[in-house]
Amino acid sequence: MTDGGAFDWRPIGPADVPAWAALLAAIQAVDGGDEHFSEQDLREDFSDPYADFARGSVAVYDGNTMAGFGSVLARSAAEPVHEMWQQGGVHPAYRDRGLGGRLLDWAERAAVPLHRERYPGRPLALSAGCLSSNDGAVALHAAHGYRQARWFHGMTRDLAAPLPDVPAPAGVQIVGFTPERAADALLVRNEAFRDHWGSTEDTAGQWAHFLAYSSFRPGLSFLAYAGQEPLGIIFGHEYDAYTAATGRRDLSIPLVGTRRAGRKRGIASALLARALAEARAAGFDTASLGVDADSPTGALGLYERAGFTVRETWIAELKPVLAAEPAGSPGRGTGS
């Protein structure tokens, strides 16, 4: 649809990827943060089994320039609330025209029918992330009814500094990831994050999508076993867009997890030490990861002891959208 002749609003499709990547780069250059996305990274989002780009995404164009975007992404469970991810941004050259607020309004409208199809009758909320240093984004979400629910730190480590030497505990073996161990890794991932704020279990389809990312580095990903029992995982990614933008190779660590039976035994520390050592040997300059500031497993302290320091903080913003709807209520139909 057009916006009074000024903007064209339409779903994001594969042909929009170059403009989308340019928009994200322009936003990052002004707002900061250490996330950089290549066109390939964005193309891979279209195969996410919980994405619906036809109905759950929008690009706002001014001619050939993508001036803003928005997206909503379903989750694998509603326990008890379905917290759909909401993302968006406005090009710095197009700010102060009300686009950010309109994109937040769009997200609420788009989320409702997608939610009702998956989890009819269940409550719905939208979850978004804002850099704590981005006063404008924080204020915009507050003005649209979001509350600050949680804080997450982005942490970094210089791999030129001395690395921790943490052997695997007695009876535990650390081995490299192979496709044959994918199911074991999924088991660990889902159990390890079951008690983490905002986490839902990955389905087999989501896990396959995660393992298919071009950024995934199997050679820098490891599992810990006690005999045949998988107890811990660490996964490594490398983003070419980050290297191109910074001139540094960074081992991005999206997952570190230990099953309950393996906690408090030094398994996560040993996995982290192994990954960092292998990354330095492979020519990486830094390592980075994200952590819940109030992690119930004490992960923040673990990473600090391994030499990581806080680089930035993200605020998890949460907004209730729908209360639970009783059976037979008019709002439960997908066409409502």
C-alpha cells in the first residue's frame, strides 16, 4: 500500500534483501551495536519455519530506498503467553516522521492473526530488544506501551590475552560437533535453557534451520559427554559482514548450555576454554556472546572469569497484546 504518495508499504521478499541489508547497515552506523548482517544472512531468514514474510513482515520504501522495516516472528510455544518477537527500524535519514510508531502499530496488527492460527485462545505479547544506549528507541517503545522486562549484556574477549586453561572434569569428554551428534545437541539445548527467561524449546525444524546457517562453524562447536550421555554444548558462528566492517575475525558464540545433571561441575568452563583456544589457533581476534544479566545459572560470572567484559546492554521490551480468549469467543477465528 502507499502512504499518501510518500511511502510504499509491502511485505519483504527475497528481491528486497540488498535494500534491507543497506538499511540495517545505515541503522547500525548511527545507533551503534556490534551486529552486522550480510545479504546471505538475511536470505537465510526466509527459510525459518516460524517466519511468515508474506504476512509478518513489511518494508517501507521511498522510491528505491528502504526507509524502514518491521517483522514479527512466532515462537515454538505459548507457556502460557505467546511472546512473539518484534523487530524493526527506521533509516536515520527518515526519522522524526512518525514511521517508528507506525511500524510498532503495524506489528501489533500483523501479530494477532498469526498468533491466533498457532495458539487460539492463548494470551499474546510482543517482545522486542533495544540497545540501552538508544534513548530514542527506548522512549518510543515506552510511549507505545512496552515495559522493560529484562536486561542482556553483549560481552567480548580479546583472544590475544591469556586464555583460561580449564580441563574437562573427570569422567567427561569434550568432542567436536558432527551431524551425527545434532540430536544430542538439541536435547542439551532444550533442557539447558528450559529455566531461562523467555526461552522456548527449539523444534526439529528450527534446529535444522539453525545448523544450516552459513555462519555456523562446526569446527568451533563442541559437546561434552559423560560416557554416552550428552551434558553440555557450545556453538560457534562467524559473520563475514562483521569481519568486513571491522577488519577483525570474531568467534560469535550463540549457545553455551549444560543440562541440569552436568551443572556445577566445570563443564561449561571447559567447553568455553576449548572453543576459545581453537578459535585463537584458527586466527580469530576476538570472541563474543550474549548473556542474561540475571541468568539463573550464574552465566555472567562464568564469562567474566573467562575474561569476557560487557560491551553493550540490550533491554528486553515486552507488551501484552491479547488476554486469554475463552472458547467460542468471536476473536478466535483467524479471519477476525
